Amino acid sequence: DVLDAASGDAEELLNYVQDEWSILRKKLESTGIKAIDGERAACEKAVGDAVVTFGEGRLEETLSALGEADALMEKLRRRV
């Protein structure tokens, strides 16, 4: 039960971060911050890593990648 709850929480957080990243990515494009930007590329990788690790059932790594993605998204939001 604990594992199911943790998995559900991680999935909910992953979905939220993916939605936020989709919105932010559009804003970045419109302001000229392209995919070759270092922070943007790192954020894209962190979100992708979270998706992969969640799919493999590695919840700790998922949460770590989501934390990294969240921090990078915050930096990118300040640049928009």
C-alpha cells in the first residue's frame, strides 16, 4: 500500500511537471530561448529522465529528476 501511494504521488507530480514544462517550453520558444540553450536542454533532459525512471519503477530517481527539473524550470521562468 505504501509503495502504491508513493507511486501515485510520483505519477501525479510527474504529470504536473510535464504540463508545466509544456507551457514553459512554448514561452521559451516565443522569447527566443531555443532548445540549444544549456539550461533549457538540461531541463528537457531532467523531465525525460523522470519519465524513464518512473516507467522503470525507480521512484527515488524519479523524484530526484523531478526536483532537478523543477529547479531548472524556476531559473528559466525568471528569464522569460
